[in-house]
Amino acid sequence: MTASLLLLVLLPAVGGVLFGLYHWRRARRQADRLDRMLSRAIDGSFLEESFDETLPSALETRLARFLNGSAASARALDEERRQIAALIADISHQTRTPIANLLLYASLLEESPLSPAQQGQLCALRGQAEKLAFLMEALVKSSRLDAGVLTLSPSLHPIQPLLEDAVAQGAAAAAEKGISLTVLPCAGSARFDAKWTSEALFNVVDNALKYTPPGGSVTLSADRYELFCRIRVTDSGPGIPEEEQAQIFSRFYRGAAVRDQDGLGLGLYLTRRILIRQGGYLRLSSRPGQGSEFSLYLPLE
């Protein structure tokens, strides 16, 4: 009698445990499937699967449909970017010869006897042709970076030659405006693509020289941290208002105070994209009337 009562008590308990284990295992399998779906969505390899509609998997099915739509949108966006990059490359190719001819004829006209008025018109013509050539080159680089067409190859390089090369490129412009352009000695290395990072750094230096008034100063220096090397470009220019700082790295953006000066608003955008593609980033610290400091962070590993 006692055994029978014990059996009657244990059977519901065992059944409850088994029932709980069954539902726990089913919930665990569904959670594992959701985890795999999200992981594939993050790395871009998600494809919709078939699910058993007899199971309580409405959330799973809806998530699958959402992720499938998101994956399709991402693929369409990537394809659109590639098409835009190809279009810009085609336009650049087709305009390269006319721009080269404009510059050639401008050079030939410079050797001809011209009146002062004609000399001024010729100077404007050459300036606009050079600006157009630079614009097309910058657009091609920008579109290729956005589309992932350009491949950057970071490797370990010393920092000091990178800074000295940027100073050498900007020396003529600095001398013309009477700006003190200096580089402070630094030791250490970081991982970066030498060609593209050199261009990124010079974009920042060129901006600093462009907007620093005559007699001002631009200084390059570097500090080493645990994970990054920080390159600082500090100028004594007019500074950037706080309300404009969030937009300063946008494509074609130019601050209200510098819109009457030469420039396209692409240099800082390209610099930021180049650094991001290498695992780095770009920051700005500035106050109106107190100059600006751009910090380029390059990973050590």
C-alpha cells in the first residue's frame, strides 16, 4: 500500500519533470536557431529557411522574414553602390582627356603674348580645370572606398616618416603664407596602409594650412597608447563652431566661415573613410578663435 501511494506521488512529479524538460529543449532549439539566424544576418550570409508552422514559432517566422528582407535590401544597396562607383569611374575616364586638353591649351596660351585681362582669364581657366580634375579624382576615390572596391593593406610602419612626409608635401603652401609648419619627434610604429594613410594625413594638414591665417602655425605630433597611436594636427586657425563639428566629416560639407575659400569638402570625408577601413578613427577638438586639433587614431595591432 505504501509503495502504491509512493508510486502515485512520484509519477506526476516525474511526468512534470519530463514535460518541463521537453519544453525546455524545444525552447532551447528555437533559441539556438534564432541565434544562428542573427549571426548570419550580422555577417551577411542569411538565407530564409523553412520552419514547422505547427510549432509555436510565429516569432521565429516573423524574424526570418524580417531578416530575409533586410538581407535583400543590403544586397541591393551593395549592388547600387557598385553601380554608382562604376558610373563615376566611367565619367572620370571620359572626362580625363578633355580636362588634360584644357590644361594643355592653357599652358600653350601662357606662352603667348596676352593682355593683363587675358592673363587673368587664363589663370581662372587653369584654376577651374585643375579644380575639376581634382574633383573627379576625389569622387572616384570616395566611391571606391564606399563600395569596398579599393583594398587597403595595413602593415607595421614607423610613425615619424609618415609625419615628415606630410610636412614635406605642405612645405611650399606653408612658406607661401608664412605659416610655421613643424613636426615634433616621436618614436614607435602602428599598423596602416602607407599610401592611403599618407594621403589621409595630408588631407588634414592641407586643410589646416588652407584655413590658418598668414603668420599662424600648424604642428604635427604623435602619442602612443595601449591600443592606438594618436597623430595630432594642431593649428592656430579660426576654429570650428560646435554646431558644425558633427557635420564636418560629411561629404561636400563646408563651414559657413570658409565657403568663400577654395575647397570641395571632400578631404576630411576621405580621411575618415580611410581610417575606418583600417580599424582607426578621426576626432576633432576645436573652439572658435582658438584653433583646431584633429586626431587620427591608428591601431597598433
